[in-house]
Amino acid sequence: MTEPILLDIAGALATRAATSLFELVKNKFSRSPEQEAVLEAANEQEPATVRRLAGQLAAIQYEDEEFFGQLVTEWQKLRNEAQADGGSVINQVSGNVTGKLIQARDISGGISM
């Protein structure tokens, strides 16, 4: 089973929301046509392709510990940058969402869909 952090990273890579993270992985995967194809396919954001990308990241964890350390460091840096201060709110979704998603801070009354 793939670690949850790798699924989160793969989800962020699929949306290409984190440019620095994407460039780091793209540079590493450019050396392997198979890995490069997995990264590109994940852009479709289908759960199976994102899981496949997470699997590629898991394999790298043991093949290239230095790169994997850079990957985790970059991910943590991005996560730390998204901290809310002074009562503000940051809504983040990681991974694949199926169904309805509501992100909010203060709600007065009900929510209906």
C-alpha cells in the first residue's frame, strides 16, 4: 500500500498546483520515458493514474534516497507555506475528490445541495 503522503504529493503533481514540486519531479522523471509518461498521464487526474504516479514515487524512495529527501523537503515547505494566521482560513484538498466537497470557515444557517 502506498503511503498517504505519496498519494498527497501525487495529487498535487497531477494538478500541477505546486510548480516547484512539479519541476523537481519532472526533472527527475525526464531520465526515464516510462516515468515521464506516468507523470504526464497523471495530469488527467484519474484516480488510477494518480495512484500509479504515487507508486513511482514510492519506488524512488528506495532507489534514490537523496532525491526522495528533496521531494519530501519540498512538500513540507509547500505545506508550511499554507499556514493560516490571525483567524484566516486556507482550504486545501489533496488527492482525488469524488462527490461533493464543501470548504468553509464560518457558516450561518444550513447548507443544501
